[in-house]
Amino acid sequence: MEPYADAAVQYTRFGEDARDSPCFSAWASAVAEDRDVLAWLGTLPSGKQQPNLVFAAARWHGVHAPGPYAALREALLGDDGTIRATILARATQTNEAGRLATLLPAFTALGLARPPALLEVGASAGLCLYPDRWGYEWHTPEGPVLLGPQPRLVCEVSGPAPLPQRLPEVAWRGGIDLHPLDVTDSDATSWLENLVWPEQQERRERLRHAASIARAEPPHLVAGDLLDRLPALVEQAAEHGPVVVFHTAVIAYLEDEDRERFQDHVLELVSAGACRWVSNEGKRVLPRVSATAPRIPEDHATFVLGIDGQAVALTHGHGRSLHWL
């Protein structure tokens, strides 16, 4: 996702990268060639034209997916303001717990002596703060590696990934988000389900289970700007254990200048010994991290998993695969 790119570019790239959803891929490719819809998108603020958000808002107001592009087009061009209002009021806070299958090996690679205090940037409802409450099924060339009970998060693994031999302990869990979602709020959880791509029922069921985990032990979520609130939260988390600041599919929603500021900011905290940093973002989002990986082909859609600013793996955006470098 590049939410501040030109709309035609955004939708072209999304059409190429969202092949996990044939419907969304087809819709995005059609939008990229539709001058009238692109003009309608141009009336939205920068950052609000992104495919995930627009498609989710249209579905929220009755456009069926999977379904024909003509129905989406008619809904957008005939909008009486309700779809637009939802786009302006909501955000794409996907909160995919499946990413834990790729994040947990990175947490393991940190080699911490004590259970960590996990601090998620862009936490949404905090559903990725529970690596200790899931089972895992990593498929490696040597055979499957199973850890923990059902339900298990399944991930294809290549390379010398440091797969843990036991479930982690977590000393504290918290997060920051501009608009944290409350998992006890039915409207918030319905919106999260609506953000799941239409053909992906397995992800929808995983989301429901993740929400039930969070409801049983809600995390400490703080509303605010990550660029402003992070140092104080790191200090608070440090009272409980070694702090691990992490995020996945979040920094893309910052403009380029703020992405650089964030990276400088968190690396200062790392250098001071205040925390460790695990990043998991699209390959274009944190160029300095991606530059430490082997060259990634332009047509290869991937996330780059980093530890303290150094790339350690390439991952699927929803946690389905992990290639340790």
C-alpha cells in the first residue's frame, strides 16, 4: 500500500499485489483505467483514496464482493455522500493475527533474557499482541514444525529461520494508534471483519478468534500520534520487561518525510538501549531497511521483516510465508 501515491498508481499496484483476492484485484485494475472513478477518488483527501479503504466502505454500504466491477462503479459514482462519509471517518486497521507466524521468529531472534514488554505501533485493536496465545504450524523443507495448541497459524518457511521450541512468555502488552479499536464494541469488530478481503473466510474466522483472545485480557492501548507518544510508552513498558517495539503494515500510512522521522526516532531509542525494534512493512515503505536485503525484483510483492533497522526476512503481508535471509 502506498496511500499517498497517485490514485491510478495505487490501484494499478494493488491490482498486481492483491492476487489473493481475485475480486479486489479485478476491481483495482478496472479503477486504474476508469477516468470517471479516478476523478471521484480525486475529490477525497490524500491518504483516503486507497483501495482497501474505498472497497471496504463500498461493501459497508451494500456493494457485494465478490461481485461485478459495474456494481462498485455505480455505487461510487452515484454516492449520495454515505460512502464518502465512511471513507473519511474510518481507517484500514486490518489487524491480521496471521502475521504472528512471521513475527514470532523475529522476537525469538532477539535472544532476550526475560519475557518482553510488547509495544505495537499502529495497534488497531491490539490483536497482534498475543503471540503466546496461538499455536503455530511452520512448513519447512525438512518437514512441519508444530508448536502450541489449535488453532494454529500456518506459514511456509524457507531459509534458516529461528523457529522457537516453546511458546513465548509476554510480560506486558500495549500499543498506540490514532484511533484504537475496542474489541468489546460490535461496530468496531464488524468493521474489522469488513476489511478482510472477500474470498478469505479463513482470515475472517481467525479474526473472530483473535478478538475473543483480546476480549479475555484487553491490552493497554493509547490513542495518539506514534511520532509523539512513543518515548513515554517505551518508558512505561520498560517497567515490565525488555521493550520490543514492533509494527506491521502501518508505516505505509505515514508520508515519506514522517517515515524517515519515525525510523530515526526509533533507532535513537534502540541506540540508547531503551528498546529493540521489529519492523514488517512493504518493500518500498522503509527503504533504508529494504536496502540491507538482497535486491528484491520490482514485480515481487513482499514485506521486509527487519530487526533494529536490518532486514532479516521477506514475508507475505498476511503471514503466509517467511523467507529468512
